[in-house]
Amino acid sequence: MSEAPPYIDAEAIARLVPMSTAVEAVEAVLKTGLDPEAESPRGVLEVPGGQLLLMPSATASYTGVKIATVTPENAARDLPRVQGMYLLLDGTTHTPLALLDGIALTSLRTPAVSGAAIKHLAVPETRRLLVFGTGPQAWGHVEAVRAVRPTLAHVDVVARSPERVAAFVDRCRAAGLSAAPATPADVATADVVCCCTTAREPLFDSALLPSHATVAAVGSHEPDAREVDEELLRRGLVVAESHEVARRECGDIVLAVSAGAFEMGRLRTLGELVRGDVAMPAGRPRLFKSAGMAWEDLGVGAAAYERWASLG
């Protein structure tokens, strides 16, 4: 009987893969030829009380699948809204190599993907970040921006709960950053804005956004939900993980197209951005819209496993 694959828990993932390494893992997958357009669509099964998501991907070296659940009512139960596990397999023999905490992996790879985009989109002298949200993704995006822009000095925080905003501000200060509670209008002074919420309507008026600013919107993979308004897409450079995912799952883009504010021919992809094939426009803001893709879990999960294996 073969041995069970090792379990790499949340603490181990955080220890094995710092944010800078996760960003590099995302970029490495794109630089080695994987085509996100060829990825299988996210499997979504409606189940009582929520959704079951299946996200498989494969490279020459590894195959893997994330099984996750989305349960909106779990907040009232003091349980995570999203839960899951990740199974990593050998790419040739398909032998199970490791089981990873799926939520810790998601909490790392999502900001790492944004970090890969922000690394190429944000102005070099980035000093001010505004974050919408106070959950794990919001904190992950603070870490991601700091990893790719060490010049970051200040974080503004916008959320519905004053208590959670205060706690998040304290966490930023404990990490050596200045921070303050803010309002949506404070995007006017931001170099980078990260939208990490479950909002279904725009979080701020993009007319207030400086022309040099970069926005990362990661909160939804539903075609009828958005965190930014259509005017931002009309005005700015727009980057997504793939054209197919943008058409299928990125409400920020889908709704702007429906309103006649954006044409899909203008969309650039993260792969093009990472490979240096996107010219940065002068005097226009930049938007990275992420829905989350299976290859991202595979890339960061493989990095965690390789580091675990190297330590014996």
C-alpha cells in the first residue's frame, strides 16, 4: 500500500512560499509557455447553500486540482465563506505528491497574481495604497504591493465595519507602514487601489482616480458583479488573465462591454504583460481584473511542494 501524500497546511505554505516567491512562481508559469486561453473552465456546481468549484490544471511537470466550496451563510456561523483543498500530482505518472490547504493556497496565489500585474503596471515610485476590504485578501494585497513596490509607505483602508478597519490599520502599522481609515473618495491620492470585496456595484467614482494609478479588482468571478465602474474601462488600459475568462467571468469587463464603454479588442492579458509585450500608456490609469484561474493554484502549489521536498 502506497504512503499517503504529505499534507502541507496553512502555516507551512506561509513559511515555504513568501509573497515575493509566489509572485515569481506566477510569472514563471507564464514565461514557460502555458496558455491561459486553453485552460478548462472553472467547474461550478450549485449545491444546497452554495457552490462547489473544481479547478484542474496541468503543465509538463505537474497536474493538480482545487476543490473549493463557496457558502455565503457561513459568515453567520463564524465559518469561512470559502473552504477547500488542493491535490498536487506528478505531471507524468499522476502519482499524488501532496495535499495542500486550499484556502491558504488561494489566499496566497490571488494577491501574488495581482502582484505580478502590479509589478508591471504600477508607477515605480508607488507610495500610497488604498485597500477596499479587511479580509485575508485585503491583507494579502498589502503584502503583494509591498513585495513588488518596496517604496510603499502608506495604506488607506475602506470597509463597512469601523472595528475591522481599526484592526486592519493597526496591523499595517505593526508591519511598519503608516495607515489610516479612509473613504472611497480617497482614491484621489492613491498610486495603487486594491478591491478585495464581495461588492456587486462599483466601490468608487473612477473620475477621482489619478491618471497614473493602478487598480487591481479581484473580488468576484461572476459576470453580473463588479467593483469598478465602466468609465474606468473606457478611460484606462485593461488587463485580465485571459480573453475567455474575461468574457465569461469578469463582471467588471462584461458589464462595461454591454454598456458600450469597452471593446474586447482593447483587452491585454497578464501573459503579454509579464512578457513585456504591453506598452504603458501615458496619462491613463491601469486596471487589472482577476477572476482566478487554476494554473495559478498549480504554479504556487508546486512552488510550495518543491520547497517542502528540498527541505527533506
